[in-house]
Amino acid sequence: MLKILMGLIFLGSLAAQAVAASDTKIGYVDMQKAIQGTDAGKKAKKDLEKEFNDKKTELQTKEKDLKKMTEDFEKKSSVLSDEVKQKKQAEIQEEMLKYRDYVGKSQLAIQERERNLTAPILEKLRAIIGDIGQKESYTVILEKAENSVLWAPKNIDLTDRVVAEFDKKK
């Protein structure tokens, strides 16, 4: 909430400055769209999807094994002694905990991999945005995010241009 309020105050001060200085130049870039629009971003997305699908298949296999283990226990539980039942239940619970832990670690690993793949792309994009900003005397270039730029004319959207510059600089 504070971040949004600070953004609105910032944009309000920019608007006041724009009235005072007619040479104010503002642009914005949709960084998510820019990352996904670059060739490097498309490759990163493809790699991540493959890794995610591989991990998903592995998790589904582990889940099936857990279900089978539980079903087998339920079928045989009527003929098992209380001691064996408790042992089997403890085994199943331990396996479920291992599974949940593995799911959590897998999600973190995918997120870390995504950060590692996108960090160099973001760095290059920011450099390109900085170059455009300096060369063309922009007062400010904002990032279009969910709650930061609520509306702006399309002609100040630099996203496609930044993507084109990025892919040119391979």
C-alpha cells in the first residue's frame, strides 16, 4: 500500500513538473513482456518449461507410488496386527512428509533457475533502457507493472523497441 502511495506521489510530482517544464519526456516498459519477447527470454521460457514438465512427471510418479502404498495398506490393514499397522502408518506418513518436502524444494529450485536465467536478460534490458533514456533525453522511464502505470498512451510504450534493441545486440 505504501509502495502504491509513494508511486502515486511520485507520478503526481512528475505531472506537476510536466506542467512547469514542457520538455518533460516520459516512457514506460513492460519488463515481463520485454523478457518474454526477446529471443533469449523465449529460450529461457522453453528451457524452464522442459525442466518444469520433467519435475512434474517425477512428482506424479512419486504421488502414484504414495497412493499405491496407502491403498495397499488399507486393503491389508484388517489382517495386520496393531504393531504392524502403526509401523506401516508411520512409514506412509514419513513418505508423505518426504514428498511434501521434495515438492517444496522442487518449487524453490524452479524459481531459482528462473531467476538465474532471467537475471542476465534483465541486466541487458536495463542497460538498453538506460541508453535510450540518455540518448533521447527522457526525464523518466517507468516500469509498467500491475499497479504502477494504470494508463498511458501507447506511443510512450518503449517495450517493443527495447526488445528489438536487445535482440540486435546478441
